Amino acid sequence: MQDQDFSLLKAIRMPINPEGWRFIPLFAVAALILYWVAHPLGWLGLILTLWCAYFFRDPERSIPQREGLVVSPADGVVQMIRQVPPPPELEMGDAPLTRVTVFMNVFNVHVNRAPISGTLVKRAYRPGRFFNASLDKASAHNERMSLRLALADGREIAFVQIAGLVARRILCQVTEGQSLTVGERFGLIRFGSRVDVYLPDGVSPLVTEGQTAIAGETIIADLISSEPARQGVIV
């Protein structure tokens, strides 16, 4: 019982991303108006306000520090692992690379974190559609923010914020030429979406489709390891 109480208290006291304070007061005011119109609607407004605060939660994470580790940039499910060319706007060529897709639903933490340390050499926004982010075609057709990161060993990694069916706003808080540290917060997407990571050529993923990933903590690849791609089954 004490453990459950502690978990509830921790959830209530969890930090809120600054972006959330643009919306939480609006939800609260709407809840008060709904309460004035009809009490049952006010309770619905309260639930939505609490959900809004929950959506913008920004918990601390324990970031692995060993050189070469690539961590998940988002909370969610590893939905797809494919061999596809990186977004053309990043000018990384058209040779297929391993793409790891992490899908975020509306209940996941939506703060995105840098998958590895490096220097941001290109940032490219592309407007697009708002297909369900779980669909493979979302990578090509949906609105997105693509980022190309140069690593200390000369290799590069790309990661892409992709809007979804509900998500209509990509927030990216980094600029070209900026140095990023693995696990560093760099943006978020409202309200349900995905992030793709394109690994350097020859690097195998250390996650499997269907696996739950935690931003900044789950290791999705190791640039200095020769371990083959992992296989998994859902049971």
C-alpha cells in the first residue's frame, strides 16, 4: 500500500514541461465554464485538465553514458524496423539505412530527447499530411521535422519528429550548429505521434518490434558493438 501511495504522489509531483503551461490554464478555464453551464460537464472538464497536465509531464531520466550508445528519443512502442533511405531534405543520400520507429500514443511522455551526443548539422521542416502516425506511409507524407547529427567519429545519425492523426504541432528547440548531449531534451510533439531514428550504415538495432522504449534510457543501438540485430517474440 505504501509503494502505491508513493507512486501516486510521485505522479502528482512530476515536473511539467514549460510548453504545458500554455495549455493547462486554458483547459482549467474551460472546465470552470463547463461547470457553470452544467455540473456534470464541469467534472468532464476537470478530467481533461488533469489529462492535459499528465500529457505534458516531463520526468527525469537516467541516461547511459558509455560512448557509442544510441538511446530512444521517445517514449512508446518500437513499431517498425525497416531498411529505407533517410528523408531527402537531410541530403544524406538515398542508400537504405536501418530506421527504428517509436510510436507515441496520447498517454506516453511526449518530450523528445537526443539519441546520442553530436553536432546538429542540418534541421529541415517539411509540411505534410496528418495520417495516423502508426502507418508506414506517415514517414513520407506526414508533416515532419528532420534532424541530422554529426558524431565525433565522423559518422552521422538522423532522427525525425513526425506529426500524426491527432498531433498537429511539432516543437523543435534546437538549431543548426548546436551541440547536443545524449538524452538532452530537444522538443516534443502534441498530441500523439512518432519519432524515427536512422542508424549509421552497418549498425544493427538492439531493440525489437513491439518492445516498449523509454526516452533517454532504452538503448536502441551500440555503434561500437558487432552484436547482430536482436530478435524477439511477443508472448
